[in-house]
Amino acid sequence: MSVAGRPGAGTDPSPPTRPPGYDLAGPQEGPYDEAFAAAGSARPHYAEVLDALGAADLEALRRRVDARVQASGCRFGGDQPFHVDPVPRILPPEEWTAVSAGVGQRLRALDAFVQDVYGEGRILAAGIIPERVVHTADHYEPAVRGHHRPVAIALAGLDLIRGPRGAFRVLEDNVRTPSGIAYAVAAREALEGELPVPAARAGIDGVWRGLLGAALRAAAPDGGGDPRVVMLSDGPGNAAFWEHEQLARRLEVALVTPADCEVSAGRLVTRDGGAGARSVDVVYRRTDEDRLQDEAGALTWVGILLDEPLRRGTLAVVNAFGVGVADDKLVHAYVEEMVRFYLREEPVLRSVETFDLGDPERRAEALERLDELVVKPRAGYGGQGIVVGPHADPDDLEVTARRIQATPEAFIAQETVHFSRHPTVVESGLAPRHVDLRPFIAYDGDQVRAFPGGLTRFALRGGDLVVNSSEGGGGKDTWVLG
């Protein structure tokens, strides 16, 4: 089955229409479809691609894309294949302009928040965010006070979803160890040459390398010169090691493991095959261990390696230790207030409404509406432990309610958003699958810039709201039109 194209498609001005069996209906007012309007006709910026798909053998197209991904060695979670869907997501310029401005504004506010909570604590003193929210955050690390860091968050990857009326909202803020850039590049390379490309489509490879490279260099303690940047990885045992290799190669920085590093005279140095010790100015940390100290207050292995150079001001780490307080799922409930407090601006992008279950009134409201909400473990990741109220059975909701009442600070609840769907190749042809968008943003202390498009993630199963690759999702190439 293929999308219904236009007879004599280069001459007939009518747009393609959704294929038979492609369901635009959904709960409530129905999820927004990225490619088709409610009446079933293609959105204008999708017309050319949908025409091409209508003339294509979709199964053969999927096999070619799969073969390219496999040939590239792209893997997720060690040896799991990364699924790339052949149908790209397309964002017109006016949408991307708003998204780019919104995520950039949010990153500036989050960076100011991190600097503040490890500094003067103005936002806490003003009562904008309760102290208990910050001090119970899993990645709040008072030990980082005194570290020199003009920029705490040089790279962010925010998770956006689009609601039924087409507006983007922020579902989660990822600033601790944002991942996915290499997968966005892999999706682009897997689709190259397969579909017609608008002349105005933005490139990504050279752009992201330039922006991230500039942010890494700007993080150097002296703020100038030609700093030496290395990527620190756990090694092949890390589930994201494929991405580590790809990013290090494309950024032209050394990929090192703990065994390659030591501290000498207050500086981090690496030893490379007998070439002698070389000082390091910036570490792009991609290790699973992301804390300076463990729960008992002892330095972690990465803390033992990096703490002294950080305190002496000879080294910078991207992203800085302690920034996890900013992507805490409960802190997310207060990011819009951060924008107003630090930037004196109204938020361009709204957050998905998040309930602070440590507040008795908000907890009571959430418990009354548990069958309408999504409940997440505050310290969870990768879609693990999520309870989607509208899809949960009564026994699961009762267990969830008891857990919330016992340890309310361990969970958050969010409004259920029936987020957008996108045409995706399945065995029967094209079918809608839920998607999110992870744009990547770099901050060099002066400018905040978003990489064009980012990574669109999709759920493999119909109706599934969890798009994480660790839960069986995949990725789409994301086109930004100029």
C-alpha cells in the first residue's frame, strides 16, 4: 500500500490525500497529524515528499534505508539496531523559528538557574521555587560550589511534543548528558538520495559540528586561545559508545577513557601511546557516572579524576557537574517561572503542565484525576516506570496512588497530551505513529543556537505514547525548510 498521490503529479495542483486506512481520528479532539490536515489533504510543505512516496515501493525503500543504517554500524544500547523510518519530518520556517527561539530562551534560563542555586540562591529566597524542590533533587550537588564555570550548560537536548492544536510544548529538559546528535546525523545520511529534497532544506552536519565545537572551546577556563578538548567515555561498555566514537571523530577531538587520564600538578593530562603527557583544558563528559560525589558524600571515580583540576580552575567539564538539578522532572514544573525571574520575559514555549506532588493541594488534585494523568518516577529515565492514566487498569492506578501517598517527592504527574502523529512505514504501508522532537542547543556564554531540526523519535507500535529508543522506538530525519 502507498500514499494516495496525484494523478499526473507535476501538473495537477491538488495536494495528495491520506491513504485509505490511514486513521486521522483519535481521543478527544484527535492528535495533530504532522503531514495531513484534518480533512485528509496533505499539508503544503509535505506535498512533494508524499507524491514521491505515492510512487515508491515503500517496503523496498525501507529495506534500502535499513541497509544503510546497518552498513554505518549505527547501534543503540550496545548491539541494538537503531530504526530509521524513511518518511522525514518536515518543519516549515515559521515553526522552526518559534521552536529555535523557545528552546534558546529556555536554555538561558536553565543555565542562570544552575548558576544561581549553587551561588546566591536568589530564586529560592524569592520563594519562586520551594527549597525542598531543589534540595531533594536527585542530582543536586552542593559540592560543586566554588567550581569555576562561566557556562554550566553548554549543550541541551529538550524533548518537545506537539499537542492536538499544533502547539509545541516542552515535555522534559535534558541537560545532564544530552544524547542523540549522532543519531540525527545517521537518520539524515540513511535517507540521502531517496526522496526529493527542497532546495531550502537546512544542512545539519557542518552546522552542528561548528556550533558544538565552538561551545566546547568557549568553555575553556581561560576563555580563549586554542584549548585542547577531549571526550571522556567509559569505553565500549557504555551503551552510547557508538555515538561517542561518531561525535569524537566528527569533532576531531580525542576519545579517551579513564585509563588514558591522570592528574599531574593540578591539571588533567592524557597519555597517548608513549607520546608523553598532554594537558587537557575541556572535557566533554559522556560517562554513565555523572555525579561528582556519591550519596555518601565520597568522590565518584570521575570526581576523583576531575575534582582537583576543576577546583584549581585548570579544567572545564561540559556539561558541568551539578547541572542535573535543572533537568529534574519536578524542577521542570517551575521552568516557566525561571524564564520570568531571570530573563524578565514571557516563555516562548510552554511546559507540559507538571504537578508538584509534594504540595498537598496539587497532590490531592492529582490523586482525584489519576486516571487522566501520566505519572513518572522523578528519577526515572528512558520511559521506565511511567503509568499512563488513561491506559492503565484500576489495580495499577490504586498501586500508583499508594506509592504517591507514601513518597510524594519521588514522583511527578503531568497532564496527558495526545501528542502528534506522523506517517510512518509499516508492513501495510503508511500508518500514523506518535512522535516527539529533540532539538539540540549549544550555548557559548554569548549566543544560544539550535542545530537545525534535531532528532524526531517515533513509537513503533500504533497508539504507543513512549517513543524512547530504549523502549523500542526509532528516529526520523528532520528537515527544516528555509
